[in-house]
Amino acid sequence: MRYRSQAVAYWYFAVAMVLFGLQLVFGLLSAAKYLGPDPLLNILPFDVTKVIHTNLLIVWVLTGFMGATYWMVPDESRTELYSTKLAYIQLGLWVVMGVTAVIGYLFRYGTGNKLLEQPLPHKIVIVIVMLMFLYNVIMTIRRSGRFTTTEGVLLLGVAGAAVLYLPALLHYENYTVSIIYRWWTIHLWVEGVWEMIQGGFLAYLLIRLSGADREVLEKWLYVIVGLVFIAGILGTAHHYYWVGVPQYWLPIGGFFSALEPVALVGMAMYAYSAIRRSGLAHPNTLALHWTIGSALFTLFGAGLLGLAHTWPSVNKWTHGTLVTAMHGHAAFYGAYAMIVLAMITFALPSMTHDRREQGSAVGYWSFWLQLAGMFGMTLSFATAGIGQVYLERILGLGYLDTQLKIQVHFLMLIATATLFSIGVGLFIWDFFRTRPRFEIVAEGAPPAAPARVAVT
Amino acid sequence: MNKRQARLFAIASTGLATVAFLGLTLHSHTKFDELTNAQNNTPQVQSGRDVWHKYNCVNCHTLFGEGAYYAPDLTKITQLRGEQYLKAYMRDPSAFYDEQRHRRLMPKQNLSEREITDLIAFLDWVSKVDNQGWPPRPILVTGASIPGTDFGPAQGTSSGTASTLPPGARPVTGTENPIALGAAAFRSVAPACNACHSTAPGVNMAGPSLAGVAARAEELIGSPEYKGQAKDVKSYLIESIRTPSAYVVPGTMYSADGTSFMPNTYEHDLSAEQIDQLAEYLSTLK
Ligand code: HEM
Ligand SMILES: [Fe+2]
């Protein structure tokens, strides 16, 4: 840690860890309900566990984004944060918002609009928190006078995320129109501005971890951002196909969303070649695993598995089946969960006691268990989804009868999800294992960065 | 390419895509009214939409294929199920399905009668939105477009008793809603009706699809082609079961010389009550 105020990141990460753990509890509950019968049918039905599962995901990932930004901006701008007090008030407000939202969901207090279930008061608090966050970050950068490209991309991503949340606050008379604007938030988040955030963290990590040249990395970062938006903005239409829009959105959505993986291929090549060409300049190899892992898993989960069902003539059959769940899990995990875990792994050795830079054995176990678990979950959803498409959509077997015939895949889902949860449990344990330590270590001094370790 | 050019590329491509996207969005707004029959998006439909949201239906079901995958898609449900069926079902889903049998059940939602009516109006509006013909084939809740595919291996050989009911059907105790009893009988009498009839629109097998049979019957009774005795929909359906040849649906694959290919054994093999329940169920298929 080079700046005292970077300590706020620790508390954001700690909250993210707790919420991540809680997310999995509700995920496992939901999976158990797929298998059924459900002893909690009238107390805690599927719709409730599922809302909590997805909302906790969004909240913890955003908490991680904010924490990681508070960690990264002082490093990039070489200054203390503008206001740590503001950062803590923001975190407090955010946690209160998140906890009350989840309690509300237990009683079905919510808007019932997928992924945007937050009640209006909560939505307003979310906007306020985002504004506080942006203000704090912008003031930090302004005061320092040093504004890097990496930081700029991250900041625009965060600001874009705030702006794109606004359509979710409005009321629409027409259900079709409300669906369209719902995707302005959800799709343009995950396939637009959040990819800028991911790109920003990725560039930061690569600059720190590898010996790669900042100018070169930042040039390619721009190219990636350009590719994301050429494809991603018009690619929104891959969610418009069957909801009651003019015909022309089908070819447009198909064509542009099929281009989306180009940016993801770019991102993976970017990460790989930075390390390949310039070697390692930092001992934290565990953080390197998470960083490269995130770029590659995004390519698999978002790029490949997104492409698999993005064309209208395929989507017509797969839309609304477990094939979507297959892609959603792999993509979200690879792109956003893993990049947050990478930032945490990178920052952790300098925020806690008794920790080797290289990462612990537990840390490696956690990495591989999570990867294997998530890969297995993706396969379980895929096999279940493909079975569902053939039986229910193509052969016309009833929904309930189809679900009975694909039970074995739900067993596999629960088994692999358990593996995944053990991996996450180890990560959380590793995080809290040692006390936090907020000492300032100057650049170049041990243990932050011993001499260059050449790996080629 | 240098860094400045790369930045220019990022800004220009984002700008272009944004302009194109906003332009098309504006254009789409001039088409939504027509595509979604906005004139029918009445206050009742809107309050039905609010009911849909209030009870969080979208986190189990999909509508337009969007939502959760724990329960069937409901985009065209009002075209597969009649209003009376849906009302009875919403009041108590457990009268229609058995959790032990297919491991899943919709919890009772405790809607008021008013909410149920509004909800059905909303779902009906949804079913008529011009959404590029999706789904390409009807998505059924239970049963099958192709007979027999919904039977488990143990159930394939015989039919009739509770333990050999198809996976979707509830074991019948005799105290349920007559519509639910009729729906169960449709799959369990011998020979099973669903061996020849689908309730999915357009799926004609050995017998014609019974989707919308009630509406068709209503039209038919008043017309000169009809030679049977029935005066209303229910009696038409009872007649169709008891004496299939009283009136035959046109089509050489359905009858020859005025004699229907549908078995004429039900009159003796089923009780009057069972036939009544079957008619009760079929008359919800509007
Ligand atoms: C990091 C990037 C991505 C994330 C986090 C992500 C996540 C998701 C999630 C969670 C859903 C389900 C949404 C819902 O049903 O409400 C979804 C749907 C979808 N995604 Fe992605 N995605 C990403 C990238 C992509 C890419 C690159 C493509 C195409 C090449 C793609 C294609 C699709 C399609 C076609 C659907 C709709 C499936 C359907 O409902 O028929 N996604 N995505
Ligand atoms: Fe998308």
C-alpha cells in the first residue's frame, strides 16, 4: 500500500466477500429447487431465492468495482483519495441499501422486473451512491493533476454505468417498451461500459504485473474500447428479437452481436502477449492467474458461449431456456467476478499481515476449484439446456415433462456448484485469515516489489 | 497506429454506433403502437401488468422468453388455456398439478378475483403482440404434441391407474375442480384422448387439434353444416364423445362414409360424470 487512503478498499472488499458468500447460499438453494420437490415451497419459493441470488451478485460485483477503483486511483494518480470519509459514508449507505433490499425481497417487496427488482427508494440510493463515488474519484484525480488513460477508461465506464441505470427509474405504459429499456441498463452494462471497467482493471494489473510498456498497453486499451462499442451498442438488439419490435432489429442484432467476441479475443490476446513479451515484473503470481484467467474465461463464457446463441435463427429455439443460464453464469463469472477477485488478490498482500506476495497454497486451491466448478456448472446448464431445446422446443414435449427428463443434469449442477462453492469458501477464508494492516510501503521497497523476476 | 489514432478510433466508433442506435430506436417508437396493439393496452391490461410485477411472476416464469427458467413460458398461455381454466388454476394450482409427481409446483399466489381477471387480460394482450412469430412451436405446460413422449419408461406400457398417470398429471381423489378432473381424464381414460388429440394449436394427429375447440363449436352449432342435436358448446362436446359420428370434422383422415375414426366406446366405458368433466375441461379451450 503506497497511500494511506487505499485502506478504504479493504472494507469494500470485505463487504464484497461476505455478499459473494451469501449469493452462493441462495444459488445453491435455487438449484436444489430445480431438483425438487421443495420443502420450502410456501416459505421461501424459487422466485425469492433467485431474486436474492442475482441481486447479491450485482451488488457484490459493484462493491468490488468501487473498492478496486479506490485502490487503483491513488496508485495511478499518485495521491491520497480526496475524501476517505466520503468513501466510508458511501460504503455505509450502500450496505444499508443492499441489506434492506434483500430483507425486502424475502417478503416479495420489489418491482418484479428482472434484475431491476430494487424498489424505487433503493434505486434512488443507488444513484446517490454512484454520484458520491464519482465525485470522490473525480476530485482525487483533479487534485492530483495526473490523469492516466487507464484511469480515464475506468472512470468513463463507471460514469456510463451510472447514466445507463437511469432508464430503470422510469415507468413505461407498454410492457414491450419497458423490456427494451431494461436492456439499455442490463445489456449495455455487461456488454458495454462494464467491459470498459474490466479493461481498465486489466490494463492496470498488466502494467503492474508485467514489464509491459504503459504507452503500448494503453493504445491497445483504446482499440479494445472501440471494438466493444462498435459491436456492443447495436448488439443490444439480440435481446429485442422476440419482444415485439420491428423486423429490422433481427439482422442488425445478429450481425453486430456476432462481432462482440472480436473485442474479447482482443482482450485475451492483449493480456497474453503483455506477459509473454515483457515477462513478469512482480512476484504476485496468484494475481496473475486471476488476471489472465479472467481474460480467457471471458472469451469462453461471453465470447464463445454468447456467440453460440446470438444469431436469430438459433436464438429462436434457445431463447428462454437453460442455454441462457449456461452463458449468463460463465460470462458473468469470467468477466466480472474474476476481475474483482484479481484486483483483491493483487491488493491483499499489502493490506493484511503475514502474507506472501506469491499467494498462498489455499489461494491456488481456491483458484482451481472455482475454475473447475464453474466450468462444470456451465456444462451442466449446457447439457440441460440443449436437452430442453430438443425436447420442449423442437419435439413439443410439455415443459414439466421435459424438466423431469433432464433431472440428471440438475444433479450434476449441484455437484459442480458444490465444488465451486468450496473454492469460493477458501477464497473468503484466505481473505479474512489474517488481520488487516494499513502501513505505507514506498515503491520499490520489500515486500511490495523485489527485483524483476524474468519469466518468458 | 499511434495512441492518438487509437483514441480517435474508440471515440468515432462509439459515436457512430450510438447515433445509429438512437436513430433506429426513435424509428421503432413510431411502430410500437401497431406492433403491440397499443389501443388494447387498456387500464385493465396495465393493472394486470402490475399484478404480474407485484407477485414476482417473472422470477419463475418467462414472458416473451424473458425471465426465469423454473416454470413454463407464458407468452401464448391464453391461446392454450381458456379463461375459466386459468381462473381455476390461479385460485389453486395444487388442484391441477402434483408436486410429488413432477417435482415442481407453483405455490398458491393468493390473488384476489379482480387481480386474476386483470392478469388474464394482460396475458391475453401479451399473446397478441406481433413478436416475429415466437415461439416457433407452441410451448406446452404438460403433455406432448407427439403422443406418448411424456410417459416415463414405466408408464409406457399401460394406462389408467394413478401410478401410471403421465408425469404431469395429478393423482385424482375425486374432490378436485371438475376442470382439473377433466384434464386428468383426458390423459388417463382408455384409450387416452391425448393419444389422438393435442391441445397445441395446429398439431393435428389421428384426431384434430382441440385447441380452440369451444370457440369452433360455438360457430358450428349455428351453421347449416351442423346436423347434430347439440344446442350449446357443452352438449356439443358431450355429443362428440358419446357419438362421434353425429357430426364429423371434415377431412378424409378423420372419417369415412360419415363414420368417425374416433372410438365410439366411450359412451359405455366412461361414467356420465367423467364425460361431463371432459366436456367441462374442453370447453375452456377457447
Ligand atoms: C461479459 C460479457 C457478458 C455477460 C456478463 C453476459 C451476461 C448475460 C446474462 C446474465 C444474460 C441473461 C440475461 C437475462 O436473461 O436477463 C445474457 C443473455 C444473452 N447474452 Fe450475454 N453476456 C455477455 C456477453 C455476451 C456476448 C459477447 C454475446 C454474443 C456474442 C452475448 C449473447 C447473449 C444473448 C444472445 C443473450 C440472450 C439469451 C436469450 O435470452 O435468448 N452475451 N448475457
Ligand atoms: Fe447482451
